[in-house]
Amino acid sequence: MILHSRLRTLSCAFAVFALAACGGHTQEKLTELPPPAPAQPQPLPPVQPETLSAFTLWVEDFKQEALSKGVSQEVLDNAFAHVKEPSPKVLELDHTQPEQTKSFDEYVSGFLKPARIDAAHAQWQSHAELLDKVHKAYDVPIPILLALWQVESRFGAHQGSYSIVQALTTLAYDGRRSQFFRKQLLDAMTILQQEHMDAANLTGSWAGAMGQVQFMPSSYLSFAVDFDGDGRKNIWTSDADAAASMANYLHTKGWDPHKGWGMRVRLPEGGVSAICEDSKAYQPIKAWQKLGLRAYNGAKLPKRLADTRLVMPDNKPENAYLVTSNYDVIMDWNHSTYFATAIGLLADADAASR
């Protein structure tokens, strides 16, 4: 019994010792383990194309094209930072242009307001030296330059406040003239890339035209000039660069200094059908005289017009004009017979006011 009791006491003591040894070993191992790593945030799944709007997808596709043409990611990010959706106002204006909502007579009368002619006369006086230099450099008539300058921006006072990137993106996405406006948007990215202007200040008309002369981006890249010699082609705030850029455009497009633009004429009795089958073909002024055309006041046609063609902007015989190749140059600026004819008439009025 005594032996059994001792054995039981030894057994319990051994068990206590074993538990203590085991417990100490476990604690030692726990203190050696590194602290648990903080939970890492799980990356968000990539945005699937079906969750993006059609407009956003279009913009992303455009950005890839621009990148492939050398435009930097930084320029693109800045340019499109605030372009989130098409501009409803731009789309509205695109479908309600003046030529579609005004008669030709109403349109022209707006160009020929006395206040416009007086403003052109004042501009000619205050910029006489500059305009003379531009005329000598490019051989384009000063009245034509004044007419365009005034109509496009009122000599720089109204250049437009629309974001060029927003406007061009809207028009390119709209689809009606997508190819044209997508090209203009790419050219706008080139202007930003070349640091001619920063994205925040690249503003203009709802149709994407810029500066005092309202050049589209492609026209800016092709025709803008640094006439004041400051190292920048600045059609926004430099009168010299603006006037010379207009003249360079017209000169490059083929303006002939030996011709006028055209004149209003009176058709013979019977109208166009009494003249010839192809009244739009260029003919010598003698041929038109022989067919019975006269100046609108009834006088003979002046020889200075050379070869001319017949234009009726609203298809009404009372609004008939014989125009030269210079008229086509104005049409290249703005492909509208309303616009080209009104510019010619305003230039005539400006010249008369001098």
C-alpha cells in the first residue's frame, strides 16, 4: 500500500512536470511567430465594356487612336477631364443653323447693318498700317479681310466660349458628320500636344472654330502664321497673327488679286431657262452680256469680272449673282452660298465706306 501510494504520487508529479514543460514550450513558440500581416484590399474587378456608356466607349477608342498618332496620355487626360457626355446645346445648334432658319434676304440684311459697316471703317482706320502690311504680303483685298474678321468674331470680341474638345467630341460622336469632326478632334489634340494652347483655354464656337478668325483645328495647323514674330501662331489675342492668317488662307486657296468676287445681276425675261442649259458653267463676261444679263441697275456688265458663273443662293431670279473664282475661295472658307455672297456684299460696303 505504501509503495502503491508513492507510485501514485510520483505519477502525479510527473504529469504536473510534463504539463508545465509542455505549456512553456508552447508559449515560447507563440512568441517566435511574426505578427499577422494586415489584410490586403482586394483589387476591384476590371470595368466590363457592357457597363460603360456608348459615348465613353467612343471616347476611349478615340484616345487609343490619338495615342497611336503621338499624342501623350497626359494631354489626353487633361483634354477629356470634363468631357462626360455629348453636349445637348451643341447638337441643338448644329441642327438649327441660320441658313436653315432664315431667308437669304434676312441673312444678308444681318450682315449689312450700318453698325457693322461703321465698325469695319473704324477697324480699318485703327489698324491701317497692319492691314497694309498684310495686303502687301498676301495680295488679298483689305475689305475682304475686314468682312471675314468682323463676321467671324467682331474683330476678336466674340470668339466663343464653348470647350473645343467638348464640342468636337459631341459632333464626332453624333454621326451626322463624324469622319470630318473626328479628324478635327485629332488636330485639336495636336494643337494641345504642340503647346499652342492649353486645354482649359482652348475655346471657341459650338462647331469647333477657334480664335479671332474662327479657324477649325485643321485650318489652324495649315494656315496660321506668326506675323508679329513672337514665336507663336496666336490667332486668339494677336491682331497681326489673326489678320495675316486669314490672308494666308485665302492666298493659299487661290485668291486672284486681279478679279473681284462677283456682282448682283438682272436676268433676262424668262429667267435661267432663257440663258442656257448649264447656267453654272464659267463663261466670259461677253457671253453673259450676249445672253441678256445686265448689272442689277440695268447697266452693262463690267469687263473686270472676267470668267464668271451664275449663282442664285435661294434659287430666286431676283437674287442672281455672277461670281468669279474668288467666290469659290470664300466658299472654301465656309461652304455656304448664303455666307459667301454676304461676305462679298459686306466687303463691297466696307470698301465704299472708305
